[in-house]
Amino acid sequence: MGNKSTIIAVDGHSSCGKSTVAKAIAIKLGFVYIDTGAMYRAVTLYCLQNGIIKNGVLDEALLIAKLPQINIDFKLNESTGLPEVMLGGTVVESDIRGMEVSGMVSPVSKVKAVRECLVPMQRTIAKGKSVILDGRDIGTVVFPNADLKIFMTADPKVRAQRRFDELTAKGETVNFDEILNNVIDRDFQDENRTESPLRRAEDALLLDNSYLTREEQLQWVIEKLK
């Protein structure tokens, strides 16, 4: 790709393997991987830890007041070669993946002030580097001029099964129907929020990975990048 910095934007529905594909591409091409969803999850975790979310209800005014105190950063994991998200100087990579955070990340992401705080942060991290970012509004809002835009999706039941397998492998006791409902609910919330709703950019290529292996997806993206 020469010395020119290249930006790949990967958007799409929740639990369709965006980060898995993005990480694999980053490693293969030597790009910097930025997990924007993890940043929203980190804010959600902060809310849960600091009483900003109580009994499943988000105190939006309190969140906005506390935003300047929320410190999110990435630290490179030497063994994986990938960045891990940090909250207040602590790696929270596994803490942000549980069902409690998953259930509250959509309402937190809807808050305009949260997006206004994180989007410039994402642009700063990416500056002057070849990066691949995944999220909900990368190709439409964060980097509308990205070199390659991909919109990923998969059948909700396939996505729920993947999430179920992932959490079960971690030793968590989970209910498939609950996960499926969470997937469907998050799709609805992501697509219908007023702030940067999830939508496919006009120039984004569609990748439905319901029945594709990770290798097939990787090959597909590399072909498109050429």
C-alpha cells in the first residue's frame, strides 16, 4: 500500500464478528486495529461501576456531567499483538464483554454527548496510521472518506448462537433466547436512534457472513482491498 495511510471502516450489526474479522485483517496487513464498540462498552462499564446506571436505568444528566472524568485508552497486548481497552488505567477487556454491559451499551451509545466525546478520540488515535476500525457509524460519521467501507451482517439466530458459544466457552451460564432477544433488540435500537443510527453507507460493500468461515471472510476483504 506504500506509505499512504489507509483507513478501512467496518460497520454492521452487533455480534456478527466485525471485531474478529477486523483483528485478523489488522494482523495480516500490519494495520492498527481500533475497536470503537469497546470504547462505548467502557463508558457503559464506568456507568455501572459508578452508580450512573441503577436498576437498568441510565441517568443521562449524571453521565454527561461525569464524561470529562472518564479516561479511555488502548494498551497493546504483547502476546496477541492487539490493543486492549483500558478504563482509568486498568485493562477491562473481559469486563466489558458480559451480558450486563451488553444490555446497557445501546442506551449509552445513544447519548449525543458520549458520541461527541468519543468520535474525536477515534480520529486522533487513527491519525497518520493505516487503521481498521469497527463499529456502527465508522463509514457514515467517523470516517466518511475511508478507503474501504464494509457493512457486515448475519442472520440474528446465527449471531445469537455465536454469542452463546462465546459466553459459554468463558464459563458463563446463559440463555439462548435471552441472547437472541438482546441481538434483535440491539439491532432495533442501533437502527432507530436519533444520534448516528446504524445504516449502510452508500459506498459500503455488503458482507453477509452467516455461513462464511473466518478465512473466507478474510480472503473476501483482501480481494476487495486490492
